[in-house]
Amino acid sequence: MEYKKSIKKIYALICLTVVFIFAHGSMIFASADDDIILDGIYAGDICLSGMSPSAAKRTIEDYVRGLGDLSVKVDAVGGNTVELKASELGMTWANPEIIDQAYSLGHKKNLISRYKDKKDLAAHDRIFDINLEFDEAVIENVIKEKCSIYDEKACDASLVRKSGAFEITEGVSGERINTQASALRVKTYMEMLWDRDEYGQTQLITEIYEPEHSAEDLRNVKDVLGTFTTGFSSSGAGRSANVRNGCAHIDGTLLYPGQQLSVYNCVSPFTEENGYHLAGSYSKGLVVETLGGGICQVSSTLYNAVLRAELQVDERSNHSMIVSYVDISADAAISGTSKDFKFTNSTDYPIYIQGTTSEDKQITFTIYGKETRDPSRSLSFETEVVSETQPEGDKVIADPSQPVGYITSQSAHTGYSANYYKIVKENGEEKERVRVNSSYYQAVPRTVTFGTSGDATGMMSAAISTQSVEHCKEVANNLINAANAAAIAAAEAAAQNTAQEAID
């Protein structure tokens, strides 16, 4: 009986011991390894043994940052190779959870599992992969910025008119990077195939593309849609040179359906380097010398050719005063960006603009395209003067840069309000009368300019304020006579002084 009691006591003691061990095993087996990663644990080639989780995390982050300095070569268009740094591709460490997984080995779970982890690590190292992730959108932007510069552009077919005939040059296909598909390829390569050595290499995805406009499109350009000629025989050398130069800037322009032409964009800037000279142009009711004076005759001639081709006019302005080279309301002024002539190719086919100037000082614009209008249809244009205003009196102004006695004048200009009409006839019978534009030209009186430089008395300025040309002339003459008399008196006094000095 006593034996059985002893057996029960021993059994109870063993059970209590087991329960205590399982309940307090961490205290029994506590060691310095509790706060560090155990031996035999790696992240890639990095040994994490003996590191705290925070130290292990910093070590791997430093490693990933170091990878950012490595480059991958990508093959672009035309045999060009571009080096891209890994750091440029939106690289991030994709699986930081391996730190917790590495630390959990031999530290978490129950005592038996911990014991088993340590035994396994003693037999075999545990290696965690360091996974990297790359941002596809970032890669696409880098490819656009650094690789797409090597794209080979498709070249449209071209057209030129020589010796009365058109010559067509076939277009050339281009090659360009498909940035979206290439970004996905680079991302896949970097995440799955890159061995993280000094240089990796992959091929970008390219595509061949055809030019937007072909030679077949240009073969439709053969008919005269509209033409117009004006003369500049009375122009001086500077203005004549400007008309020829402006015409040359527009000559050879090709517009596809829906494309717009701005005359100002074609002919500017108005500089000597761009071929322009000083010549007269309108400014605030006066004719003044400006670089490019005469360019409005270029735009006005083209405007009339465009009207006859029946293209869409988007912007047109009349001059402040009438001009002599086209009918009233048939002009198109150019003044910086405030006044421009713009039109759109509103046909279904390309158009070609030919501009020529001749030895006898004529400028002609001819617009070629495909004629689709009924051959029985004809056009004419007509100016309707709504009102006429005669200038009154004279306008007298001062020019302080010129001396007293300087006089110049500019002719008066009659003012007009006018409409311009397009008349459409079929088989000679009028079918339509359309108002093309309405224009207003200001009446400007004769302008007389008097020099005021050297007028210390202010008498000339006072005379100009009266706006009387005759009075200004009288005052100018008096001032000149007074100045001459003073000069003579001074000369005589100087001569007497010289003679007296000789006697002395």
C-alpha cells in the first residue's frame, strides 16, 4: 500500500514538472539569443546571424540602396543602347516581412518548435530571398525621356512644284519604341531575370509605323483652285524686297485637310536676319518706316487667292486706311499678333500654295488641290461702298528729333465703310451673293510734321498747338531768320574782335 502511494507521488511530481517546463520554458532556456536572429539565417547573401531585427532591416535597406547604383542596358531604336540606373526605375524592397520571419525561427511558437528550429538551423542554413519591385509607370517615363529620343520619325511624302509640274517624293516609314510594352518588359526583367551584377541587358520593344500622309494623297494635288496677282511697281527697294521675301516664306506650303495656316507665323520674325528691310507701313494713321513694311500686300494677295479657292477664312482684318493694291475691303492686314490672316484647308484633299514674284514687280499666289466644284460654277467679287467720309482740316504734329525748319507731309485719306461680296454663277446665271466681310477705314486728314529741335523759346511748339499749317510755317521761318541773324551778328562781332586784336 505504501508502495502505491509512493508511485502516485512520483507521477504527480513528474506531471507538475512537465507543466512547469511548458509554462515557464522561456525562462528556463533564456539566453542572450532571445533578442537576436539565430545562426544560419540569411537574406540572399547577407548573413543576418547575431543581428537584432532592426539592425537586419537597416542592413538589407543599405544593400537595396547600393543596388540602385547598378545599371541595366536597354537596346533602343537604330542600334542605340541606353544605360538606366536601377534607382531610376522606381525600385523598392518588396518583402520586408522576411525580417519577422527570420527572427521568429527559434523564438516564437512553443518550446518544442523552437528546439526543432534550432536543430534544423544547425543542420542547414535558412536563406530568405530579397525580392525587389519596380514601378512600371516610372519606367515608362524614363524610357520616354532617355530612350525615345532615338526614335526614327516617319517622313511624309513631299511635294514641290518645278518648271510648271509637281514632283512627288515618296514617304519613309519610321520606327519607335512602344513605351508601355517596353516598360512592362523592363519591369519583368528587373524583377525576375536581373542577377544584380554590374550590367544587365534587355531589349526594348519597337514598332514600325507608316507616315501619316502618303504620295497617293499628294497625287490629288493637280488643279488650280484659286489664284490672284497684285503689283508693287511703285514700291521702293526696301518694300519690294519685303514683298519678295514674305512671298518666299509662304511659297511651297502644303496643307492637309483641316490644317490651318497663319500668315504671321509663316513670315515672322520681322528682322534683318529673316530678310526684311525698313519700309513704309501704317501706324496710328501715319506711314512710318518699319522692318517688314509691305508684308500686308503679301497677305492681301494670298487672301484673294484663298477666297477664289473657297477655303475657310478663320481670321482677317482690314487696314486702318485703304490700300492701293487691292479693292476696298479686299485687303488682309498683318500687325504683330493683333492682326493676322488665318485660313483652314476645308477641302477633303491636300492643297499646295505657290507664291511667285516677277521682274516687273508682280506677286502671285496660286492654290492647287483637287477640284470638286461643278465646272459650270463661276465666281466673281464685288466691293459695295456703304459710306464715304472726307477728311477735314489738317493734322499738325511735332517731331523733336528734327530741327526747326524741317517740314514733311502725308496725304489725306478718305474714310470708307464697305462690304465685300462673293457672287456665284452657274452657266452664267447668278445663283448666290454672299457677303464675305465688312470693313471700316478711318478718314485721316493731311498730316504735316514740323521739326522742333533747338527751339529754346518754345514758339514752335506753341504754333503747332494751333494746328494751323500756315502759322507753323510762318513761325518756323521767323525762327530760322532770327537764328540766321544771330549767327551773322556773332560772326561780325567775332571778326571785329579779331581785327582789334591784330591792331593791338
